[in-house]
Amino acid sequence: MNKKLEKLNQEIEKTEARLRRAQHKEKILEHQIKTLNRKERTHRLCTRGAMLKNHLPHPEAVTDEQVSTILKVMFHRSDTKCLLEQVLAENQKHSGDMFRGSYMHLSKR
């Protein structure tokens, strides 16, 4: 009887050790996901910031507040709103990552 109890206790210990390893691995994977998401976001922000900079004649002469004002005015224009709606509708229609951001053909209209 003692051997059976000992064997069950050993099995519990092994199972608990496996559980701890799995929980640790889960934390590592969650951290990797957060890191990748943060890197992706940073890349997206830098890329889009560079795009904006390319359209400003003298970006160093414009304040953040002025850039914000320019963008507010541009995004309140009816043609900009229409283009944005088309882009979002196109992305929603395709809803795949390979189509996200592919709106360049719409800007030629």
C-alpha cells in the first residue's frame, strides 16, 4: 500500500513540475508576443512618420502642434474622408494581412 501511495505522490510531483515548466514557457511566449507587437508598432510609427516627413517641405521648421493642425485639416476634407472610407472598405473586404495598406491604387483616382 505504501508503495502505491509513494508512486502516486511521485506522479503528482512530476505532473506539478511539468505544469510549472508549461506555465513558465507560457510567460516566455506571452513576453515574446508583447515584444513582437511593440517592435511592429514602433516600425509602423517610424515608417509612417518618415512618409509624413517626405511630404513636408522643411520638416525641421514645423512644430508638432503645426503638423497636428495640418493633419486635422487634411482629414476633415471630404475627398480625404472619401479616400479613407474606400481604403477601409477595401481592407475590410479582403481582411487579409497581405492586403492591409495596399491602397496606393486608390490614390490615383
